[in-house]
Amino acid sequence: MGWDAKDIALLKKLWSAGQSAAQIARHLGCSRNAVCGMLNRLGLKRGHKPPTARPQIRPAPKLTPSSAACARPVARKVASNTAESQPPKEFNRQQLYAILAEAVRNTG
């Protein structure tokens, strides 16, 4: 769009009256982006708007051990008995290669 002095004067007038870029674009018969670009080139900006909401910062709730993990009470605790646990099985090189070859066959 070619901007002449008349269009720019109307743009400034409508912008200062509080119309949006889309409303001005409809009035001038151009795109909203063209209006926004010209406003940017002219350095026209709206005043700073104060925030509409006033958020309240609340402290985080303190979690008790019973409500931290789940709401249901724990029926019984499962403890591993170190005397009953078995040491991990050790394999020699030939057994490890056999296990690896079987895994490769199963994935192919």
C-alpha cells in the first residue's frame, strides 16, 4: 500500500482516538500488518497498560509424610533381608558371548 500524507494523518488521528490496528485497517482498506508496520515506523505506541489481575502469592502447603506420597495408608512395609539375598551370578566369557548371540538372534 502506498502511504500518502492524508492516510498517515488519518492513521494518527484514529490511533490517538483509541481504535485498534484492525479497525484502522478496515477503514483505510489495507491489511492490519500494513497498519502495524506504519505505526512501528512512525514510532507510535500505546501507553503502558497496568496489569488487570493482581495475583496473590500464597505459601506452598506443608506436606506431611502420609500425604506426600499417597493418600492411602501403607498396609505393610516390604523390607529386603540382606541375609537372604543372593550374590549376583557370575558368567565366564563363553557364557557371556552365548547370551549376547542369543539376544542378537531374538532382536533381528
